[in-house]
Amino acid sequence: MKQILTVFAFTYRDAVRKKAFIVSTVIILAAIAVLCAIPGISSAFKKDKTASENTQQSGETADTQTKEKSKVCYYLDEEGLIPAGLDVLREAFPDWTVKESGAEEEAGLREQIRESEDIALVKITKDGELPFITVVNKNFMSGIAEKTVWEALSNVYIHSTLLAQGISEETIDFEQSTLPGTVETEGSMNLSGYIIGIALVMMTFFAVYYYGYGVSMSVATEKTTRVMETLVVSAKPSRILFGKCLGMGALGLTQFAMIFVFAAACYKLLIPADYLLGGMPITLDAFTVRTALLIVVFFILGYALYAMMNAVCGASVSKIEDLNSAMMPVMMVSMASFYAAYFSMLVASADSIIQKVVLYLPFTSPFIMPYKLLNSDVATTDIIISIILLLALIVIISAVCVRLYSASVLHYGKRLKFKELYRKQ
């Protein structure tokens, strides 16, 4: 145990001082701070904009009789096909000056519209029994909003027509009304849990890859610099393997703890309590103590599974240049497992066979479990089965990796294949 702790302490201290760890941590924390600051900035901007609009509207109310708005919309309805159409447009477009116009002015108005984006024309003609609405703007990116014009004039025309036929105004208003409503969900999934779940899955893959690569690089560096020969004299290869994996794993947990604590502080300090994302509040209700502990457990187990294999990859090479090719099989397995988990989250339903398989499969369960814990009610039996299968595979892989590591750690020259390493032991 003392040998494992010695290697662990050396590996952890060496890794935590490296620029890669410091720079990546600072970049991630800065990105979190910026993302958490965006809601507060946008909320403040909206408040300032609303206050400015209210002040502007108050000034306009006091000065309506003497000052016209810069944008002018001319309304042409010589036959009076839509009663009160002029008043409706004035209510629908408070930032436009809506004026009545005659047919003789149409040609001149069209000339003005070609020259200015702040002039528009709404023309009402007859098409059979119904009025036909023509909106004239300079181009499709400017002018008055056509859809709002059509909706406002259509509503007032239907209202006046039904009223003329003797239907009461209360009945017309009821017919044109929209029932109030809201959206509720009974499941545990919400927008915040969905986004955080996806982020955690990606962070888990990043950690497995980054810290697994760190284990391989550490082993390969010490082997190529002959430091490993000194280590093997003072500690058994299996102790070195476990110490290095524990050291890099502790480094990963340290970085994750810093990220989560900093993110929680930014959430409390920077995100307004009433801020809505997609019409839904940002909440961390899914992060219970049980959920947080299980996420940490699956992160540790997932890292342990891939770190053992990566350590063997580092020990199997004699030159740093060969490390990437040696790690390729492990990288392919981790990437395939990540994509299997990711696409099953997006495509398959929560109770589908695909998600069950991905949930139980040891190579994929560390990637999908954080998302499942935050967005669905995962049965306790499913969690237990997943952990048992993952632990069983870790024990098997560890036994094989210790044997391969012991055989390869002092081998120099041409890189041995895994079959040759196993026979060499």
C-alpha cells in the first residue's frame, strides 16, 4: 500500500503542476463564468430597453400632437371595405404614423417607397366578396410587418361583418379568443437537466480520454527516460500501475470538483432567479445528493476501466512517437462507446431496449448514466446491475492489464503486440 501511495503522490504532484492542467482549468472556469453571466447581461439589457421604451412612449404621449414618428404607413381603402381598419393599424403599430391616402397618390407613394425603408403602403381592394390586402414595402427585410397587418385587418373585418349580421359582440369576442394555457411535465426531465446531462456526458468522455492519455503519456515518458527502471527496483509493476491510475484519477476529480463548485457559485451569483431559458426556469432540482454521488461513482469506475488499458498502451512503446498508434484500439473502443450512449440518448426512448443495453454494457454505462440520472427515474436495480457489471469488467481488465504491464514495462526495442506481451509474462 505504501508503494501505491508513493507513486500516487508523485504522479499527482507532477500532473497538477503542468501547464496543460492549469491552462485547461482556467479556460473551462472562464467559459463557465461567461456563460453564467449571459443571462444577467441579457436581463439587464431587456430591463434597460423596456425602461427606455416606456420613457419614449411617455414622451410620445405628451408630444403626440406636435411630433410625428419617423416611419409612415399610408392606408388606402377608398371603398371602405374594412371598417375601422385605420384605427386598428394605429393600435397594432404604435411606432408608425398611419395616414389615410387616396388612389391618386398611390403612384407617388410607390416612388417614395422605392427610396425609403421608412415608408409603407397598405392597400385594400375587392377580390370577389372579400377584401384583398396588399402591403407594399421597399424590400422583404424592411418596412411594416405584413403578417401583423393581415392578422389585424382580418380580425377587425370578421368582427364587423359578424356584428352587422346581428351576432352579439360578446359572442364574436368569444369566438376570436384563445384559451389560456401552460405546459407542464410529469417526468423528471426538464430543459436544465437535459442540457446539463448532455454536458456531463461530454465531460465524462473528455475526462476518460484526457486523463487516460495522461496515464499513457506518464508511463511512456518514464519508460523512455529510463526512470521506470528506478521505479521498478523500489516498487512492483502492479503497484506502479495502480498508483499512476489513482494519481491521474485524483487529478480528474480535483478538476471536476473545481468546475462544479465554481459553476454552482456562478449559478447562485450571476444567473437571475427569474431568468427563463426557452420559456423554462434554469433549475438544479435534478442534482440531489444521491444523483451527485452516483455520477461521481460512475465517473470513477469509467475512468478506472479505460485508465488501466491506457497504462498498458504507454508501457508497450519504447518511443513517445509510437504512443498514439498504441492507444488507437482503446481510443476506438471509448469513442464507439461514447457515440453509442450519445445517440441512444437522442434517438431511443427512455424505456427502449437500446437504452437498457447501453445502460448495462460496462463500456457505455459511464457515459449514459449521468444523463439518465438527471433526466429519468432510473430504477435502483438498474443502477446496481450496471455497477456490478462495470466492477466485474474492471476486475477482469485489471488482472489482464497488470500481467501485460509487468511484461512490457521494461521491454525496449520493437513494440510488442498484445498477444506477444501476454505470452512473455
